[in-house]
Amino acid sequence: MPLISPQDAASLNANETQTKNSDSKLKQSIMGWCFKPMPVETLAKEAKQIGYVALEGIGAEHYPMIQKMGLEISLVGSHGFQKGPVDPANHDAVEKSLRDGIDLAVKVGSPSVITFTGMHTPGISDQAAFANCVACWKRVMPYAEQYGIQLVLEHLNSVDDSHPMKGHPGYWGDDIHRCVDLIRAVDSPSMKLLFDVYHVQIMHGDVIRHLRRYHETVGHYHTAGNPGRGELDFNQEINYPPIIRAIRETGYTGYVAQEFIPTRPDPIDSLRQAFTLCDV
């Protein structure tokens, strides 16, 4: 008889019965871009049925619809990861995008707006890039603090070049220690880290040690399987239940957003499995 992994067993159990939202302290969300071309309304309905409480990574035009369905907006977008504050030429655009994101987050009740460093830029040293990022974010911090919104800086991997959203070669903020140093230099309660387990695994490994070390700076989490940014199943190397337990042990009570690219014929099965694995 073939062996069945705990992950796959959990998935089978989840498929047999309708998964309900538990009293887990962590609020599970879904990053919508991963599930295109599935209509947002369909994704939202299925997410609600499974037990997810929020969506992110979808167009703002969909916010009223999903809020009427009883779902939250866990994260609001802003500028992209390529043109960030590393380069002073981007500062005005980045600041406007972040301020607009803060306004939208206030309107829809979201706690966070995402931000990025941008890419390595010829002629700009690491020291100058660091200073440029801090200076730009400090321009926005009073506004974020005024409205109680946090900016979450996402650490991305610069290794995987197989797909435009599986890795980001040339991204300057690919070192989690550098990202934390940036956040500490900004020195604001509204500046936090977006700890993406998938990206941290690729760049550094030792995920639990890193999240415990930097938990006070973390404002948001993302997930995905590695390699390949696929499902959180037995075919990849990250063991999510102990990671989720470690996150809870730090006292974190915010969102954990599923940001994997489904490979199964029915992506909803993947969402059920991911929810079950992280509902610990």
C-alpha cells in the first residue's frame, strides 16, 4: 500500500468535508493574482466557504463586492517592485503611490500597504541605495502613523529566473537582514517587514530561526511551496505546520496570505489543503 504524507492526508480530509474557519489566531488570506484567470467573485466565494477571512492582490474595483461577501482586505498594493526608492528619481512617484495606498487602506479597513526597495541601479552604491530608501519612506511615515496604517516591506528572492513572479533577479532587497536594517533605520511603528516564507527559504533557509529573530518587525506573512512556488504539499521542501506554530508562538495575530501558483487541475483543492495545513 503506498504511503500517504500527512499533508496529502490533510488534503483528502479537507475534500471529504467542508472546511470551517476555526478559532486559530492567524487569519488566513489569499493572494488573488496567483489564481488568474479565475474570476475574483468565484475565488472569493470559494475562499469564504473554506474559511479564509480575506483577499489581497486583486483590483480595488473588486473590494466592495468581496466586502459585501464578508471578506476583508488584508493588504493594499502600491508601487511595483521594480521602480522603488533605491533610485531617487522614483521618490515622488513612490511617495504618491504609498499615500494613495494608505488612503485606500483606511477606506476599506485594511491594516497594511505593501512597499518594495526596487532594483539594483547602475551608479547607485549599496550605501547610497540604503540611504535613499530610508529617506523616501521617512517622507511617508508621518502620514502612515497618522492613519494607523503600516507599510510592509517585502523581501524577495533574486535567484529564481524561471518565471517573472517566482523570482526577481536584480532586486535590491533580497537579503532579509538588510531589509530589517532598513526598517530599523526608518524607526517608525508603521514600518514593518513582509516575511515571505518562500522567498526567505530560497535566499536564506532556516525559516523558523529567522522569523523568531525578527518577529518584532514582521507585519505580514506570505506562503508558497519551494521549489516552484507551487502548493504547500508533500512535493516541496517547506514544512508549513511547524512554521505556522512558530509564528503563533511569537504572538503574531495578523494575516498569513497564501501566495502559491496552483498546479492541480482544481485550484480550489489546493486552497483547501493549504488552509488545513496552516490552520494549526
